Amino acid sequence: MKNVLIIGRSDHDNFGDSLMFMFYIKKLIEINCKPFIYKPSRIFMKRIFDEGLTCQVFDPQVDKIDQAFFIGGGYFGEPDIGAGAWSERFLKERFFFDAANFLIENKIRYYIHGVEVGPLSNVDVLAQVRFILGNAENVVVRNLNSQDFCKKYLNIDVNFCRDVVLYESSHYCQDSASRSELILHATGKFLKKNPVSWIFRRKIVSYVKSNNITSIKILFDQSEYSELQARAVLFKNQLETSISCIVEIVEYTGVSNVIKHVRSGDRLITSKLHLGMVGLSVGSQVLCISDMPKNKRFYSEVFAGLGIISLTQAIMPWFKINQKYYANTRYSDKDQLESSRSNIRIFEEFVS
């Protein structure tokens, strides 16, 4: 049995990262490999175990590793806000740089599979990412912009394969909850107590009214946001008071449950990448309101820009949420979707 180490953003309460780890862990178990995770947090491991999957926390003093993978995630690219602080944290934590150094020093082959690369404005961060990618046996990035960035700024030729979540989500969980016309993703962009979130909530209320939507779910995919949970109750009361509709708040109880409720919705409004991908994977219409580079890259490459609205546009007085902005897989580049289907197959080939 081969021991395989998985490295990624395993240190926080995040739906997308958890989902990617689960897909790869499940595949490793299927092909008779033993999965280990590099420095996960307790809540992250709980998410894995709650899905009935088995894996171990890597102990460098005890465990012998045959092969390692840096799996999908946006951890080699800056966010839309706070790039300077993000760069400082990346350099201070040295999480991925130290992982690569450990593997190199112990002569363990490692692969980069499905990451986002760029944008990167800090030269020291750029140097670390170049070092990590440059010492890998093989590098696969998850979008064409990342591929171009690697060539232009890192002088590294890499392969491309669409994000694993876009295809694998469609058959990971086949259960479905009670039908809902609209799923609202419970994120800070929509629920926090600030002027921008207030504008978004007003626009959502207007959209629900004008489209005669009668059933809504406010869906949480994280468990550590008590402030947002309280705000969700207030928004639910606002919707039910001003509009004749039924609003259900769905708390996070596991990754499969999140997918089950996304599958039940006709439309999904989110500000995050991977919940939107899940919605697209299971046939929902999706609208993402975000300035995150990784979100812009995804919707521009797969849907020619359909499905995403920038924050600047969304807060304009003239902007109204409209059906014409939504993306769904009927209007996507089929070759890009097929690329996601091959993600796990390529991963399996590297392992073998």
C-alpha cells in the first residue's frame, strides 16, 4: 500500500477546500493508497471524518511517505482586497514553502495538481512559488490564466485541467432536499453589518419581489460564523415580512448536506467560487457577485464572463439582479467541462 501525502489549505473551516480534499481522499482509498494530510486543523479533520472518510494526520517523525500532492486551491494567488497583508502572512507562515523543502530534503517526489497561480505582486512570494513549482515532478493548474501566469512570470511550462469540483460534485452526493426557487449563500458579502452588504440585501429583496419567488433557502457552508447566523435570522424576517415567501435557514451540518441543498435549488446567488461550481455541477443557474481574481478567471474562461458580477457594478444604483446574468452549464464551453471530468483520472495516473 502506497502512503500519499496531501497538501493544501487544510487549516481552516472552508467548504471548497474540504470538498477537494474529500474527492482526492476518496480516490486514494479506492486505489488502495493510504492518505495523509499535512498539518490540518481539528475542525478540518472533523469535516473529513463526518463524511465517513478515513485518513491520518501526517507525523514526519513516524510516517513514511511515498509520494505527495499539493492539491487544488487558490493559495498561490492574491485576493482582491488586502494583497499586501496576504503576502506578509504567506511569507511569515511559510506553510507551503516549508512543505516543499521537507519533501525535497527527504527525496520525496511531489506533484502540483489543480492549483490557482497568480496574481502575485510581492517578489518574495513570487520567488517562493517559483521554487515550489519548479521542484515538482509535474504541475497542473486549474485555469488558463494560471497557465499563462506561470509561463510569463515564473518561466515554467505547466499543464492545465479544470477544477475537480466542477465535475465531481455532480455524483458525490445524489440526495436532494425539498425544492427551492432560490438558494442564497450565507457569506459576509451579503450578511455582514456594513453599507455594501445592506445594498446587496436590498437588491435581493427587489429581485425576489419582481420575480415572484416564493421559496428561499439561506444556506451556510461553514460552521464558525455566529455573527452571520444572527444576521441571517434578521434577513429571513425581513424577507418574510416584506414579501409573501417562505424562507428557510439551513445551518452547516456536513459537506454532503450542503450539496444536497444546492441540488434542490433552481437558482443560486453566491460570492464564493466552489459553492458556485457545485451549483453548476448539479444543474443550477448560478450568479456570483465577486471581485476575486479566481472567480473572474473561472467565469470568463468557462462562460465567457456570464455568471459573475463585480462588486463595483453590483452596488451601482442602476444595477438590478436579472436572470440574464446567471450562468448554467448549457451555455458553457463543453471542452472546459470535459477537462474537469479528467481531473481525477490524471491524478490517479500520477499516483500509479
